[in-house]
Amino acid sequence: MSVGRPLDHGPIMERFGGAIEDLGCAHGIHVFAVPPETIVEFCRFLKEHPALRFNFLSDICGVDHYPETPRFEAVYHLYSLPNRWRIRIKCWLGDPPQLSSVTGVWRTANWHEREAWDMYGIRFEGHPDLRRIYMWEEFEGFPQRKDFPLRGYKDKLNPFGAEGPPPTQPDLATRDIPQAGRSARES
């Protein structure tokens, strides 16, 4: 992997100082903790500052630290194409988790924020179309939360949910699954 010159985080610390926390560098990626109320301003600064130019939002993901507090975390991964720098931003969130949308900074945040909403229930205020991206709209709960039942909640589409009986036998009736000691053509 080709790496550019080391990240000069002087402009970042000069602008935000005590409002953010420099968590150091892990695997060549600088990590900063940012309060939720500062996330949009911080991201816009990283993108627009002429020496930084973090012009690519590669991911936003959620983390559930249940039963710890703060329970949730939103994690942003940014990349500066001209400088070949990577940066990680962490925002710790309470329950219910919410923070402002960064879709006004990067349009691709639309999809990343919808995924974090769908899987963790992180509400992004100001998002233009915050709706589920994987699960159907009537789906109850957020499947990546640690308190979500492993087999889901019982409903009309999932009769074996949290209150249902556990499966007694795996379904191996499919013909394309090789049986032990036999090739796929023999089964």
C-alpha cells in the first residue's frame, strides 16, 4: 500500500483544540474522538481545508457497547485522495443514539447513514430520506444491537422468532449441498 507523507494534524488541533480528542494513530490511521454536536463542522473542515482535503467518505458504521455507557458509537472513515491519508472519527452516543447528518458534506453519507440507522438505530438528524436500506419498513428493532435476539423477534414473517421453538434439525434437503464423503454429483 502506498502511503503519502504523514498526516499534519496541526491545523485540526489548532482549529478544534480541546473540543476534540486525538486518540493517536493505529495501523497508519489517525483517530479522533469528536462530540456529536461538532461532527458536521469537523467533517466540513476536514474536507474543505486546503492542506487536508479529506474528499472521500469511505464508511460510516455503528458500534453497540451494551451494557456500557455511552452505549453507542458512530465511526467515520475518511480518505484524502490528494494526500493519501486515512482518518477515523469516533462519536460516542447515548441511548437513543442520534447526531446530525453529514449528507451536506458528502452525498454518499446518505447510504452510509441509512445503513447505520437500519442496523443500529442511530438517528441522523437532517438526513433527507432516513429509511431502512436492508430490512423492510415494518421490521421491528435493529439487528446489530447486542440486545437483539439472535433469531429475531417473532412476527408473521418469522414464526420461529424470540418466542418460537428452536429448530431441531438443520434443513439439508437442498440438492447442491455435498453430503459428507460424497461429491456434489453423487448426491
